[in-house]
Amino acid sequence: MYAHCIYCVAALRTNTDVDGFPVGRQLAFDDARGRLWVVCSQCGRWNLSPLETRWDAIETCARLYARTAQRAGAAHIGLARLASGVQLIRVGAPAHEEFAAWRYGRTFVTRRRRAYATAATLAVVAAGTLTLQHASPALYAALPMAALLPHVGSLLGLYRTTMRPTARLTGGDGRATVVRGTSVSRLRLLTDADAPGGWMLQVPSGGAVARLTGDAATRVLARVLAHTNHAGGGDRMVRDAVHALAQRGTGSAFLRDYATRHGGVVANPMHSRVTADWLALEMALHEDAERKALDGDLAALEVAWQEAEALAAIADNLLTPTSVLERVQRWREQRTPRIERVLDG
């Protein structure tokens, strides 16, 4: 059972309401078409479930939704909150643009609100720390790490734009390369008539350049854009993004057009703000990948989940000293034989 978002690699959390499907605190389901998504509470993206048990989970979601009195929604979209706090989203039969505007609007607007709230919290902490420094120097000096508090926002931003792993790719020699924030501005999206969808992605990999096409390119670029677009966008920007995507007709067509208009540059989060084109690019990738999965290509989706789990492990261990990891490994090696003897005896 996978536990991390395919796109931002954040933990998806758990629930105890849906038997046989304990992943997620916000689940979206389409009982007519047999689709089940886990909505990431961090980036808002919808993770399509490839699990064979999804039919039982969909039936459970539909039953819980029908029994819940706290329901709201429009003609084609319904919301219900269970007593445990788990939220269910029931998808009916909306038009494509209507569904995209509702689905991505909630995602990007929520991201923007979260970014504003984080910035406001950091500003209050910094202002409080500086006030304390002038009002009570003795108390300020007694607080451990107090001098670093005003710089927390800058440190977090530096970590996000430089060290945080955003994607992972495997070369022809089997060696894995982690794409970090510093590589985002060097990615290139190019047209390629011989590649699936007519586009390819160039990714700096060590001292060389990896050229990705097909599912591998989609997975890497989707994760990079979830990282780049972490601040989301407002209602108007989302509407512009949906309109731009609808004008091109398909995600692949938008990707080719984007590559031509922007000269291959995907994004530069160090020097630019999120734009409607960046949001539309993320939508295009998401919809293309999901369409393929719904058409039966679940193998690519399975690989995406596995890579997300691997990236989560890298992120968890990023700030952990090697000495601590070695001690944990030795402890496991010592304890495993004892546990096996207990189980056998």
C-alpha cells in the first residue's frame, strides 16, 4: 500500500473509515466510471489509485457518502465530511472544462492560501523575536537558537529551491540520479517528432544530459512542476490556465506549444513568479498521465508510485547524519534474529 503523493512526495496520511483502503484523508470517487483518487493534503493533486481493491473501496465510499448528512455541492460534484474528519468527493458527469476548473481551482487556490498563511506565520515569528530582542535582551539570550528564528523563512526557501529532491530518474547503467531544486531552471522542454506526444525533456544528470521521453519524461516533469507551483494561483489565474489548455485540445498539444513559445525553458522559480502557463503545464501533464492510466496503462502508474516512495525515503534521510543511519542499521541487524526466534518459539 503506497503512502506518499506521486507528485510532491508528501505523506498521504491514513483513514480508518474505508475498509481495505486506509490511505488518504480526502478521497474522490466516480462510482459510475470506477475511479478512485487520493487527494494530497499538501499539494492538492489527485493521485489515481491503481490498486485492484479500488472497486470495493469505491462501493464503501459511495455507501458512506449516502449515509452522511453533512453533504454539499453542485450538480456534478458533491462533498461529504465524515465524523472522523475524512472528506469524500463524489464526481458525477461534469463537462471537461467545468471539472478541470473545479478540480484544479481548489488545488491551486488552496496552495496559495497555505503559502500566504506560512509567510504570515513566519513574519509574525520574526517580528516577535526582534521585539523580544529589544524588550528583554536577557530572555532573548536565554532562548536557544533564538537568533535563527527571524531567518527561518529564508532557510526554508533556500532548502526548497536548492536541496529538496523533486524527482528521480534511472540512467541506462541502472544508476539513479536525484533531481533537486537547483536543476529546475536547467530543464529543457523540446519538441521531438519521434517521441511519444511529440515532445521530450532534457534533464542535467551529473556531468551529462539525460533525454527523457514518454512516461519517464512525464513523471519527472510532473514532480518538478508540483515543486515549482507550490505557491499555487488565484481564481483568475486558474481560469486562464484552464482556458489555455482547452484551446490546445490535448495535453500533448499544449506541451508542444509551450516548448515553442518559451524556447525550451520549463520554469525558473528563482527569478519568476508562478504564471498561468506554469499551472496549465502542470494540468496538461496530469491529465495526459491520468488518461493513459484510465486507458489501461497501469504499469506506468505503478512505477510512479514506487518512485514516489523512493524519493520520500531520500527526503526523510536527507538531514539525518550518516552515523545515525548506520547505528539504526546495526540495531536492525542485531534485533532481527531475536525477533525471528521469538516468532518461531
